[in-house]
Amino acid sequence: MQKLAELLTERGKDLKYLTSLLLLLPALALAADPCPECRDEMVIDDVSGGLATSIPSHKLSKSFSPNLRNVIIDGDKIEQIKGFTVAGSSMTLQKITGIFPYYLENGQTQFLVSDSSIVLETSDFNSYVFVSSGHNTGVLLRCKQIENKMWCSNGVDSVFTWDHSVKSILDGTKGTPNVPKGKYIEYYHDRVWMANLPNDASVIRFSDVRSTNGVIISPDNYLAWPGGNALYAGRGDGQIITATWLENGQLKFGKERSIYTLFGTNAGSYLPRLSNPSVGVASHDSIVQLDNQTHFLGHDGIYRGEKRISDLIEDESNAIDRSGVKTVFNSWETQSDFSDGQFYGSTATAGGLLTHITNEYGTLQNPSGIDSLRYVFASGMLQPNPGSVTLTPGTSFYGPYQLTFEPGQIPDSTRLYVNKIIFSNNENIGSCSMKFATFTIYNGMTGELQQSTVTTFSGSGLNSNAQVPFAHPYPLFNGFEINNSSLAIKIEGCGIEISAIGTFGISFLNATTAQYVSEISTITTLSAWSTFESERNTNGGLVRYYFRSSTSVINIATQTWQGISLGVRIDAPALNKYFQWASTIQSINYLTNQTNIDNVEVGHIEGAGAINRAFAIPWMGRYWLAFSTSADPISSSILIKSKITNKNPDAWMPVSGINIRAFAKDQQDTLYGGSSSTGIIYRLDNGNNFNGSPIVSYYEVPFTSFGDLVREKNLLEYFVTAERRAGSSFTLGTAIDTGTFTTTSVSLDGSGLLNRSIKNVRGKGKLFRWYFLHSIYDEPFVLHNFAVNFQPTRSSKGKDD
């Protein structure tokens, strides 16, 4: 200012002009340098807070971020995550829902890989051995190594084991035990534990370790699963078992909103006790043991032990798909359940057994013994002409006749065989020396007819109780046909007179094959069909089952019946929500060896789909949680929790762009993931690209006012410390107040550590934020520090401390 005054004095000697100019100098000086002593700097060198979206950005500490993706922040720097590459693939699998390590006794590691329908074994993810197929894809197949075998179950299909060469189905056949179909498998106290069974989601079944004579047995021994080895975790509380796991040497059972701990040391003392009445497990596959604590997804957040650690990312946590997948069975097991269906020669007893009709005619007694029901014709009923009482053998049918059983008609659905004809005869008529007769029974409604065996007679005189038996297949009628005049008789013979006086009648036998057709069931919530189950006693006979389904109740009658075996998944699309089943019940003797059906269960699966469950793995000291959202059930997202050594041990780092449905790792600490849409297995945390695509990493700094919400600030200069890479760069974005981001490219070309300033920064406002974006293919990105040099302006309001 002194030099400026001297210069002005030399140029102008006018004192008045000089005085006026000097009076303006302080204002000119202020405009040129508003507050030289107020220049300040903000340094971002602590990003340990991780993602925080539940707090407004302008209220966040600068160690947090309102928006970050594909970066790791728990190493005192912002570091782009590593990528993934293809480890191998299978053309057989539609997707990968499970990768299960299998450690052999020779030290080798195999993997069972599954899409929940097919299971293959591999050691390198390129060469595969077939293990199993045909499993229900509406539920998730899980496999676990128990001793030297892999056990696999999905809670619907029969449990099976694999010993590296042979698959054994544990369904009670071929000397195997009928292992309960548990959705979750655990191994504890040398026992296999199965939790959440199809007919009871709160039951826990476990194997024995010794046979009844004290011999040690394996869990797949046929003696290892007695019915009494059953426990219940909170039965009747309205919750289902959602998980099992081992924690600090104790077996835990997770339910939707509670946790139970198993106490006891043997079958006689085992007892699940409620250990947490308010926190539950939303996904069995989200459970991870890390840093001596259990991490899992709960119904209201992500937990480490009993502490919820996801409050800062509440929106992200709440968006995780927690749709429960449950198997529901429509059951027929009581007389009332069966009564809505249609009976054909069958009936439902008071005890709930579906079987043959044995005495369905009220008070009618059987005059010819216990083996048949007899109908005696009234005198003259078979007469061919009025007034005649004698039947002469000929070629014409007598009838049709309506046979009315007293004290009531036969029910329309009754199925009866004609067993034999009983009549009086006189052999003195005619000159034929052979004396024989045949009887033909005709069903006028169906057109079916059956001829008796030839009956011969010897001697002479009146035979008051001659019998003509019929051979199998017997003439068959139902009640409707008999009660509506469809039966006719034709008598052919030689040298014999048939009399209708007295004893002429027909002996009926209940059909040894009965039928039943259920009512039409409507399934309102259906994501996939499950299995068809039934308990029955063949008693030497045979039971066959059939089903049909449709999209509407109107056209189900036009659908073709399909045969189905027990334990087999119902082969029908999820659109077919109307269902009907039928059965034929065949006995070798309906009186002494009755075949019966105790119950029938038709299963279906409700929920968004098991493959959309959240699943997790511990990796490099961090908790990796992968999941789908209800808004996007196809794509996968990943949340990584920071290491426990981080300043904020529960910091979260989201990852996107890796669509997988399974995690696994081997003994060499190689991390794998299974593709959500193909049979590809990826090697994760490997390389610097996403299988040929660049990794897009992003970190945003929260709004900052530099400690002053009132004054405006001028941006002067940026300072960056980052790792150099040949040809690399990143994008720096700046936003002021409510404005949009303006960007500039910052070169990272070279090698070593970059420590440089970015000058000529222009910007003026009260609130500022920045982001760092990197998307260079096959290039890592590491940002150590970012600093901002700024200068506040003067304000008449004074500085707001």
C-alpha cells in the first residue's frame, strides 16, 4: 500500500484527489484479500465410518459416507475391491445355489455343486461326476459333511448321502433308515440333527449313537433314527425354525423372532431352552462365526451376537429379501376330510381310514354267509311271459331288472361283483344227455357282459340250491346301474329246467378294487409344488394314486389324470392352483385282507423362492453378506462388514455387480461364488476387473460446512495422495450447496505414490461435498488422503462458532 501511495503521489500532485484515493485503499485491499489469516484446510484421511444412510448427509462426520460402492475403507484408505474371474463351469446346471466343500480322507478336497435340482461333484469346477438329480427346485438343497460322507436335504425330498462314489437314499428302503426330511442339518454330540420338518416346523429330530444292544452305530444305520428322538423348540409360538448352528460348543436353533439353546448331554436330558425371546434369524445361510461371535441376518437388522449392527444402514438392511420359504401340506386324514370327495366302492371309517365298503346296506343281513350279499328274486320276477313260472334255456336275455335291496337301495357309488347265481332246477325235462347250463350277465348301461363257467348236472330230481359261480373278472356293476334296471340274465343249456320258484337269486360280492376321488383343492399362495405323500397299509393288496391340476376350477375336469408315486414332486406348473387327487384301492380279499389309506398329504411351497435367501461367509476377517431385494430378486448385492480392528468395527461397505447365489472357500483360502443365472463358478476377490468388465468404484464425502453454516467459503486448492498406475486416472466431483456435481479428471499416470495439488479450484458456497469415481479396466485404485484448502468470506453476521 505504501508503494501504491508513492506511485500515486508522483503521478498526481492534486492533494484533494490523492486524499480521496487513499480513503478507498482499505476497501480495495479487503476486496483483494478478504481474510488472509483465515485460510484453512480440511483433510479427509479417516474413512473408517463406512456407509451411513440413516443420518442426513450434512450431519455426518467426515469419516462416514452417504454413498459408497465397491471400495474397502478399513485400511485407513479408500481402496477399490478386487474383481472376479471364472474358475470353471458346468453346462448341466442352470445356476449355482450351493457349493459345499467335501474333505476326503486322503487329503483331497472335492466340492458338491448344485442348482437345487441336480448335484455334481468336482475338484476343479471343470470336470464333474454326477451325484443326484430330480430334486424340488422350489426349495434349497443343502449339503453338509458328516464324518466321511456328505448328507444332503432340502426339507421336501428324501435325505441322501454321498461317499465319493455311491449315493444312498435314506428313505427306509434297502436297509436304510427313514431319516426325517429336515430343512436344516447339523452335527453335534456325534449325532445328526434335523430341524424344521415338512409336517412340523418346530420339531427337531436327532439320531442315536448306539443301538438297543449298546453297539456304536453311524447316523445312517437303519437303527439310528427311533421315533422317540424328537424335541420341540417353542412349539405353538407361531414361529418356524429358520436356522441351526454351533456356537461356543452349544447347539442353537433360530426361529423367526427367537433363539433356543440346547442343554443336556444325552437323549434323556436334551432340552431346547429359550435363550433370546426377541431376536430371531431370518436366514440360516447368513450365519457366520467370526471373531468368536455369531453374525446373522435377523428380522429387524443384521446382528453380531445380540447386538444389532446395521442401524446406520437401516434402509439397506430393511430392503434385504427375508421372504420365508415354507412347505405347506393339504392333508386328508380324518373321516371328515375324506367326506367331501366321491366314493366308489370305498368309504372313510370313523377312525379316518379310506378303504373298501364291507357292509353298506343298513340292516340288510347276508343270508348266504359272510362272503357275499345275496339278492333273492321275488317269485315270477324272471318270467319271460306273464303267468309263466318256468324258465326254459334259450338265447334271449331276461330283463333288464331293477334290483331293490331292502331296507334301502344300494348307494350309487357302490361297486359290486356278481359272484354266483343260486337257483332251483329240475333235470327231468328234455332229452339231452349232457345236462348243462351257462348263465350270462349283461350290464345294459356299459354294454359289458360276463359268462359263467359251464355248470353240469348229474342225476335226476329237483335240486333246490344249485349254484353257478362266475370266474374273475367278475361281472361288475355300481349301485346306480343296479338301481336303474341295467342287469339282464341269459340262460343257455341242455336237458335242464330252471325254476324261479323259491330260491332263484344272485349273490353279490363287494369289488376288491375301490376308488376315491378327492374334492378340488384351491391353493391361494403357491410358488412351487412339493411332494405327494401318503401313509397306507396294502395288506397284500395295492394302492395307486393319481392327480390332476388346472388354472381354474372350471376346466380341471377336462385335465388328464396322471399317476404319481409317493415322495415324488408333483409335476405341475405354479400357475395351476387347483388340484385334485384320486386313488384305487385293491385288496386280495376285502373282508380278511383290507387295503386302506391312512392319510394323504399334498405339499406346496410358499415364499419368494429359496434361492433368494441371504447367505454369508467370513473372508479375510470380514463378514460378507450377499442378498436379493424384493424390488430386484434377480440381481445380487453384497454388504461387507469391516474388520474388527477398524476404528468402527461395524462399518459397512456395499458391493454391486457380482450376481451370485452361493459362497464357498477351500482350505487354501480361495473364495468362490456361484452364478445366479448360469452354471459358472467364479473365483472371487481376484484380479482387478469383473470378469472382463471394469470395476466401478465410488466414494462420496458427506456435506461439510467447514464448521461454519453461515459464511460462504471460497475453494482455493485440492491436495491428493493416491497410488499411481500407468495410464490411470479417476474422476473428482464437486457439488456446492444444492447444486449438481461438476467433474474433473485427475491423472494417476506413473508409478509410486502421487502427492500433488490441484490448483485453480473455483467455487463459493456454504456446503460442499465431493466424490471419487474410478472405472478404468484392470486398474486398481487407492486413495490415501484428500485435502481441501479454502477461505471463508467476511460476514456482517460475524463468525458462527
